[in-house]
Amino acid sequence: MRIILQCNEPLSSILKNMFTGGKRLRPKLVLLSGLCFSPVNPDMIYSAVATELIHTASLIHDDVIDESCFRRNQPTINYIHGNHIAVLAGDYVFAKAFEVLSVHNLHRCKDYFVAAIQEMCHGEVMQAVDNLFIDEEYYFKIIEKKTASLISACCKAGAVCGKASEEDVEKMGLYGLYLGCAFQIVDDLLDVIGEELEVGKPVGHDLDEGKLTLPYIYFFIKSPRSSKYRPLLKDKQLLLKVKSQLLSDLKKSEAINISYAKAEEFSKKARDVLNELPNSVYKNLLLELSFEIVKRKK
């Protein structure tokens, strides 16, 4: 991202690896959502830039919170430079995002992103509190806030930049909300069954952090194999001692297939909303994206 890398040393050298690789899902959604309603314009591009900056800043801060050493198979900023520098670098990227939105008078987009950041923080706090004792309903509330809210904001921002009607803006937001939920469920599944080199970070990390995501929730609800692990939920250290066996039993259970089915359910809801919009090549790309989200391996 040239807009970031033009900053003075040492920030440019600290941040440069954060903008290599990655899926670029959020800026892609801004652009495709806008193109459903009008040709590309500068507002779409600047909004896409801002959302990638916001997402990147949140990843930098997430790595500090989770004490992560690797992301996308690269050492994290906090691992190389420490938490102090990482937090400041993340703050800088957040500020740069809102500079882009302010300079180009993208006030409605800014409102969407501010609301999404508040929801993301709320979701992370919800997950951090009593996170070994959550149920399915609470889990869906968490992922709607911490992941789907920003993806929804991307789709709404793109639609606004494309001069869509208010009704269509809301439809795009709902598409993004469902897509975001599907995305996070698959992300949580890959933490259990993914290949470390493909995922770009250690698998089983959620359990290390004491987070029970959807595969674990279904495992403890539905699998007889889980009975020996339930008493350990009150003691994270004991749970981590049996992590390898727990993951092995989870992978053999129906929890994986049930979780994928739930991701597919959200993916279908996203397509159902999108099908209410006029046909276009860009709408078709968004429809295809809803399938790719569920099938991805990283």
C-alpha cells in the first residue's frame, strides 16, 4: 500500500510486510458492491483503501492481544519490535485510514467504518469474557460483531459510492453480514483442521487463547468423545495439556461437518439477499465469492 509505505522511516520498514499477501477481501467487496450500481469512481477506490487500512490495523492489534508470533507465515510486528511499537503502528494505520476518508469527504463511509470498529471491539471483549463457557447463540453474536460488522460496512460503503438506493445499500449490508459470518466460521474451522503452512499461523491457536469457537461448541454438545474433556474446561492449563488429543477427537467427530453446514447456511443467506438485485457481472462475482468463502483452505 503505497499510501502507507511513503511514510518516513522507521514506520515504513516496520509496516511493509503487513501489506504483502492477504486476501484483500474487504477492498474487493467495496469495489464489487459499488460496481453493481455504477462504473468505478474515485470514491470507491479511496473507500477500498481505507477499509484495507482499517483491517490491517485491527490485525496488528489482534496479534498483540493474542501474543501471536506469525501471520501469513511472516513474523508479526509485536514479535519483532515488541508490543509498544506494534500498538503504535496499529494506531498509525487506523489514523491513516480516517485521513483518507476525511480528505476525500467520504463521510457516510466513515460513519459505517466507525460503527463497525465499535462493534469489532465489543465482539472482542465479549469473546474475552467467559470464553470457555459460551453457547452457539452467543458465538454468533460475537462473530457478527468482531468480523461480519466490518465486512457489512464494506459492502454498504461500496454501494453508497456507487449511488445505490437506500434500500439497495441495506441489502448489500445484509449480504456482507451473512458473508462475514460464513467467513469467520470457516476461519475458526481452519484453526482446527487447516495446514499450518497454508493458514500462515499455528493451528489450534484459539484453544491456546482459551477461545471455544463453533467446532468446539458442537463437539462438546454433540460428541460422546467430549465427555472426558468437559471437566477440564474450568482449568485452561489442564485443557492445554490434552490439546493434541482433543483436536484429534474433534476432527473425528461430526462437529466439523456441522460447522461447515452452518457456514454454508450463512453463505446461502448472502446469495438469497443478492439475488434481489439486478443482474450484472459484478453481482455474479459476489455470488461466486460466497461459494469461495466456504471452500477456502486459508
